[in-house]
Amino acid sequence: MPGSPEGAGARMLGFPPGMGGGAGVGTAGLLRTVSGRRVLCVRLPGFPPGTWGKVWVYARLYRSVPRFRRPELLEAARAGGEFLLRCARPDPRVPKAAFALLRDGRAAKVQRSVFSECFCALALDELGRATGNACYEAAAREGLEAAERWAREEPNGPGRPPLLRLHLQRGRTAVLEHVSQDGLELPGSLGRLQNPGHAIEAGWMLLLHARARGDMAAADEAIDGFMLGPLDAGWDSPHGGLLAFHDADGLCPTQLEWAMKLWWPHAEALVALLAAFAHRRDPALLRRFEQVAEFTFQRFPDPEHGEWFGYLNRDSSLALSIKGGPFKGCFHVPRALYMCEELLNEILAGP
């Protein structure tokens, strides 16, 4: 029924039949890619976002979801992991990973941030868990320790990510994309900038961490500050969907793509709202989930060829027909569908 976990669960699992192993959107594309049949999931052998994303997804589905316990998935994950071990580091002596690689494995782009190191570590750790091969977990640990060291100990290192909670500003009512090093709001349009997708994604991560620690105050902050506030601020009431960027004072953001609707904030919002409902059991959260789910599954999946489009105009018409690129790889969509299914199982199982 509408507004109930059972109704949401049935519709959620019914939207992407690929999650059940049939034809359709979502992870059906993963299986078709690795089994050599019609490709639904974009191949990105030259970009770590495509490689590490596939490694994590294939390994996690193989390890955690019985219906995906298929040898070809694990072999695809293993091949991607070996590619990362061989090529992700331009200098094998330094644990700095490239952001983009050419098809032959040569580095095309290296960023100052720790983005690549963290995600390579995520992929290799999951591959190690799926295969039982300690060499993958050791490589993951080395990369993650290097990223943490650069962030905490080296002021001039590749990146110093600030604490997430410092971004909750204006009396804890707005999550700002940029703050000063001492946690204060910056002047001008840069300081007012909000990225609803980033805030909501951070929110469900903070919530899961808070629940694991039994920190109820932090869990409430994650839901109210990092999920619901940005969702309200970023939701485009006239057309539906989440705006890519928002100005905290309601002015026009300076980002040219500010009014677009991107696939990944909607995928993250699905996870966040189900995680919030699993924690609070507040029916209002389930209604917000249904609102986001209705928009997402009506607009992003390609009903003819499968997979999701990534970029819509403000009126929700298709802006770009591509389904993959340097940033849209095999990660946000399957991770979101996998996590939503896990959360729905938790919800339906009861308190």
C-alpha cells in the first residue's frame, strides 16, 4: 500500500528487474557486460572510475547476493583488480593513484586530491574479501593509509579533506560545499554554494557510522542536517528532481550546469531516505523516498536499451544521451540498488 514499507519495497524491487537477474535497467547491465552479450553498462577500461567501480560492484554482488554468485562476475572483478595493481600508480614506488588512464594503462591525469586512492582502496578491499586473496587487501590498506597520512600529516600533500560536520553552517540549517579551514562560511557565491547530492551522500554515510557507534545525536544530525535540509533546498518543485547546485541565499549559482538533474544525487537520495526510515520508522521519510523514486525511475532509466542516462535538463528532458564517461561509471546506480534492497530487507524484517 502507498506509504508503507511493503508498498515501497514491492515497487522498489519492481522498478529495476535487472536486480532480479532479468532484462531491464540497473545491474542487469553488469551481467550482460561480463557474459559477452549485449552491453548495457558502459565499458571504461581507460578510467579508474570505470575500473574500480566495476571491481567493487562485481566483487560485492558476488560475495553478498546469492543470485549474483556467478564465476564470470568474480573473474571480471579480478581482471579489473589486476589492472589497478599494474597501472593505477604512475610511479610504483609512490602510492599515488592516477585519476585517468589510457587504454594501455599509462597515466593520463593525476589529481592532487585523494579521490583515486580512496576508491582504488575500496575496490581492492572488496575484491580481497570476495577472493580471500590477501594481496588485494594489503594493496588497499597501503593506499588508504597513504591517503590518510597525506590528509592528516602533510599540509602540502595531495589533499586535506575537511571534517564533514564543519560544512553544516547557518545554525546547522545549511550544508555548504566550501568552508574555510577553521570551519567558517566563505564570502561570495563560493561560500553560498550547496551541492545537494554531496550533502545527501555524506548524510547516509554519517548515519550508518552513527548507528554503528550507537550515537543517536549524530544520527539525528545526519538525517535532519545532511539529508532532509539539502533535499528540501535542492528539490525543484516546479519540475521535480534534485538540482545539481543551489545557492543558500536563493540567488543564481555560478555553475553553468546548476539547473541540470544528474543521476547520482537521485541514486544517493534513495539510499539516504531508506536508511533514515530504517532508523526512525517515520512514515514521512518513506513518502519522501517514494517521491524521489517516482521521479528517478520515470526519468533516468532507458526503457529500450537498459542502464540509466546521467544528465537531464531542468525540465527533465534528456540533455545527454551518453550513459558513461569519466564520472559516470559502473558504481552509483548498482551500489544504490544493492543498498536499497538490503535496507528494504532490514525494514521488512521488522525492528
